[in-house]
Amino acid sequence: MIEAPRKISMINLEDQSFIITKEYRKFAEFCAACTRNAYIGLCYGPPGVGKTFAANHFTHWDFLELWQQSATEYYPPVEVRKYDSVLYTPDVAQSPKEVTSQVRAARFRLQQAIIYSQDDDHVHVRSDADTVKLIIVDEADRLSALGLETLRALSDREKISVIFIGMPGLEKRLASTRSCTPGLDLCTSSKHSL
């Protein structure tokens, strides 16, 4: 007899060590504003202040990665239906084609979790599963000018907000890209600690 997949509880998977601070709330508000207004956002600060940790928590990315590793055993909980953000961390020196492919894979991961989410009575299946409204790009400093332009074009074409997270200096690099890219609206946030 084949045992049906078990349902996992989101409550057991959330990082209990994450503390919702005033700075994290500002970050979450910043993400919401970028999403609401279809902005390309910029969050930068020195290493170790919690930018990546905040982005992971905001997107629930650790949970989605854990679910993907155990998808044959568990259905994701119904709470994933509320998720609309993904986290993408580029490798060093990626081509625009690789950027596109990896962003597509991140979006697909969230879509699959939504499709297979389960409530007490049934598995939820939806045909329009692409609910991604925000792509958070961590370590955006790694992207070439073409990689940045690829994400800007994706944002324009699909009406998806993008937030670039990186080190101080990224704002200057994006400003120079902005002068080459008419219509690039940036909403910035400098983070000293999250």
C-alpha cells in the first residue's frame, strides 16, 4: 500500500530565531511599496547587517527550498497561496540567458508550491499559478550591466517589481545604468542594520 503524502505545518518550519525588528518592518514596508507601485527598488548596506536574512524571511525562501527537497513526501500548507515574492541570488559572472533561466526557476518553485498546496480537504490546483509580483535579487553586485538590464526588461515586460540588494556602491552603478536606460525608476533604501 502506498502512503499518501503527509501535510507539513508552516508553523514548524518558520525560523523561530528571526526577530521582527523596526528595521525589518521598514524593509517589509519598502518591499510592499515597490510591489504596489511597480518600482525597481534598491536596498544596500555594509556586510553583516541582515539584508539577506531579511530577504529570506520576507520571501519565505528557506521554507520553499526545504519543501522542494521533500516535495515527494509533503504537501506545502495552504499559507503558500499568499506568497508573491521570490529570492534570486545570482552566481558570479552570469550571462543574461543564465539570469533569465534562474529567475524562471525561482518563479517556478513558488508556482509549484502554490499548485500543490493542501488544505484539510483537498489539494489546491490552479491554472494561473504565476502569482509572482516581486523578485528580490540578493548580491546584485554580481550582475553585469547586461544582467541588470535583463531584469529591468523583465520588470517592464511582465509588470513585476524588482528589488536589488547589495553593498554600498551599487546605487552608483545602478544610477549609471539608469542614465543609459530611460524610464528606470528607482526607489532606494539604505540599510545600516536590520
